Amino acid sequence: MTTSNHVSFEGQVGLVTGAASGLGLAYSRLLAQRGAQVVMHDVGAGLDGTGHDPQRIARTVALLREGGLGVHAAHGNIDNRADCQALVAAILQHHGRLDFIIHNAGWVEYQPIEALDDDHFDRMMTLAAKTPLWLAEAAWPSMQANRHGRIVLTTSDRALYPQYVQKGLAAYAAAKLAAVGIVNVLAAEGAAHGIVVNAVSPVAKTRMWGVEGEPDELHPDAVAPGVAFLVSRACVDGGWILRASNGQFHATRSTEADGVAYPRDLRAVRAGSIEDIAGQWPAIAPTVAEPR
């Protein structure tokens, strides 16, 4: 077991989306317990990602406030640029700063490829990719001015690892991989300004698992410390995906091999024909598990 200096969020203000229950609630509660003022956002959508019930986040915030935590409810739409800008502007006007954003809002819906419809795909991409871009865009000038900001997007092992994908989740997987690309670019753009951008790939039994209330295992609270670290001043490296499940954490990202001179020399297998590639495929695509 390792210990380090106490991580405090006193004086900081943050936004957590999808915060009425599950992971978003766990993140918000921990951050507020550590001193942050947390704007907890949730439109109160149903399991299909549609609908609007402001009482859902209002009830959650009321319970946390009874415990003395500095949390605030927000429930406006975040599926377009104007509303995302308005949400961030309201936070800046009321609190004077915005130190971190955790974009947790999302949903899972299964549609096999032969039944995939454009509306489903577009809504999935909007929430997972466009919304965090719009929120980051709105917060960026303030974070630049303060030379401090932390942004966390949500991805999924269901997209990252072929052995964990599930049939019917093509739109979901596309959106969650899009989030990784956004993290890579924003991490590079933010580095010079003190803005650190990462992703979390969490596993917890929540409403998307059909679990209401406290689960019997895979607790959201066991993920929350990792996400809280990512939005803390203790985290100074961007471009990572933090896999978080069952109180265990593993950070990963695509890392180039030593000696590669991209794009002209990949230090890879040379082949001049289809047949060459076919014959050397085991060397081109090795299936060696990471020792861990």
C-alpha cells in the first residue's frame, strides 16, 4: 500500500455530467467531500437516452446537501453547442471559475448492424463525442487564463478490446473510440496551458446494467478515486485511458515503438506483395498478451 500527500479540492469548482446516480453520483460525492463545489448535471433521461426529468438530479443534490456537501443541480440539454456553452457560462458567472469537467453522461442501447438507424447512431455520437468537445470549447478560455484545467471523457473496454465487445454495440463502440481520439488531441492542445485531458474506462454496476441503488459488487465508489485523481492537481500527464474497475486501476495509451521514424520507417515487417503479407501475417500481427 502506498500513501501520498492529501489531495484537496478546496476552492475548486467542477462539472460532472450524468450525475444523478451511479458513477456520476460517486464522482460528485467524493469530490465534494474533498472540498470541491460540484455542479451535478443530469437531464433525467430514461434508459433509452431520451426524455427529461429535472427532479431526478434535484433529489440527488438535495440528499447530498443534507450531508453538508457543496453540490448544485443543473438539468438543461447538452446535446447541442449553444446549451453546452450556456451551461459553462452559467457556472463561470455563478462561481467565477471552472477547474474540471467530467463527462460521464451516456447510455447503452443494442442495435444489430442490420437494424442500426441514423438517429440512434447520431445521438450516441453526439453525447459521447460532440458534447464533451462543446463543453471543453466553452471552458477552454477560462482554463487557459487560469493556466489550470482538468477534463475527463468516458470511453469503454467494450470498444477498446476486441475480446470485450458485445454484438449490437457498433454505435456505442464508435462513439467511445471517438472519445479517445478527442482526448489525444485535446491533451496535446492543452499541455502548454496547464490543461490536462484524459479518459476513464470504468466498470461498475449502475442503471445501465439495470441496477438501481447500491449494487452487490462492482461498486461505483470503487472507481471514483481514479477519476478524482485525473481531475486533481496531482495529475499532470494527459492522453491516458484509466481503466478502473473493482478498486483496481490500469492506465494505457497507444505508445510508439523505439526507433520508429513515422511514417517512412515503422520498424516493421517488410512485404512487397499480398502473398508476402499472407505468409508473414503471424509476425505482422503477433498475439502476445501483456504480462501483468
